[in-house]
Amino acid sequence: MGMIEDRLEELGLTLPVLRSPAGSYLPLVQVDNMIYTSCTSCFDPNKGALLYVGRIGSDVTVEQGVEAAEMTILNLLTILKAELNTLDRIQQFVKVFGFINSAPDFYRQGEVMNGASNLLIKIFGEKGKHTRSSIGTSNLAFNAPLVIDVTLRV
């Protein structure tokens, strides 16, 4: 087990089971030492469904949105581990991009995405610090509350 896997264990976190993509796309592409992931959401293998569904700010609370962002990061780490065999190969998260399924009067997308950012920093330390975009949108596939993709250097 690698250092990052040990860190996950220390934090009481378990990576979910790897799932197949929900469409005709690759979960990630590596170009030289950069990895670009597809958007992923908060699928919870224990529920066999999304952790939450609906718009944040009406159907889903900010706190639940933070949980959804954390679950999504764990799903992305599962995808990365499947490709890299160990998360220790990650040198730097460069960009985290989140689309938040938002109620019309919801303006707290950044707070929701702090769930993703804070978890990456908690797990990876300095390597987890990144640039970020948080975009509100009116609909997402499967009525997911958010989707996130990441760009990183290995």
C-alpha cells in the first residue's frame, strides 16, 4: 500500500468500487505527464445510486452538496488509482472544475466545491492545492447535484 492509500486509511476513507462510464467516453486520458478526467458525480456504491439528486439550494442543502463533492472526489481517485496503480504517482492537482446543479437563486457554488478542494488538500497536502472553477447550471445528467473533473500532473 502506498503513502496516499495509508493517508486515506488514517482519515477513515475508503475508495469506492470502480464503475464503468455512463456513456460513450473515456474516464480519463493521459497526455505525457498530464491526466484529464471526464466529469464524475457522487455515485454511492453502498446505495447503488447517486448520494443525492436534484438542485442544490432547493432539493439538496449546501451541507449535502459538500458531501456530494467529497464523494465525487473519492470516485475520481478510484478512477485515477485504476489507471496509475498507486495514487503516489500524482505530483500535483492542477485544476478542479465543478458544475453545480443550482436552484435559480443559489449563489454558493464555491462553498459546495470547498468540499472537493478541502478533501484533496487533506489527502494530498501541498500536492492537493489547485486552481478551481465552480459553475452553476440549471440541469445535469441523471439529475446529479454536481459533477467534477480534474486535471493533474503525474
